[in-house]
Amino acid sequence: MTDGIDPSVPPSGTGCVECEADGSWWVHLRRCAACGHVGCCDDSLSRHARAHAAATGHRYIQSFEPGEDWYWDFVTDQYAEGPALAPATSHPEDQGVPGPASRLPTDWRTILMQRADAEAAN
């Protein structure tokens, strides 16, 4: 493991660990580069990837979206560089974004916009 990244660790699954456990949904997925934990992005309702980083000190994530391989550093809040990680490198392409489709409310855009408006007001 180098600089908080362990390229040998596989992802924890194909969806956000916490959203799967509580029956919620996500916008995009991110993978912890230290332990493989898959969490939802900052645009998602619960921001589990950022919460995981805060709880564990694991600073680097990689996008877990098909066709994306960028890294993010939660300490600097900037893009970062890193090695290729162990497969799988994304959720299945047919999983859909946001998802999972079976739990996605029809007004998901409104829900996220209301949250953004509330945060902007604070």
C-alpha cells in the first residue's frame, strides 16, 4: 500500500454499502482506494463516501462509474493521481445512474434540488 492506496483490494460490492443496507438510493458511486468500500457521492442524499473517509481517515476515492478512473483526495478536496485498482473498476453498466432503479423515487431531482436550496440558505 502506497500513500493510502491499496491497489490489490477489490470493491466491497456493486452499490453503496450503506444505501443497500438501509434501502436508499444514490446518484453516483465512489470506491475507497484504501479498503474498497463503495459509497455514494456528494451529490447523493447521504454522501456515504465522504462519511466513510471522515470516519476512517481513508483520504482517496476513485470513481466507480463505468468509463471513469479519476481519483479524489478528501483532505485537499482536489483531484489526485493513483494507480489502477483491482477489478471490478465500476458498477455494472446496466445498473443505471442514479440507482438502483427499483428504489429511485420519481421526484429524485426535486429532492436533491430542495436539499441544495436548503444548504445554500444556511
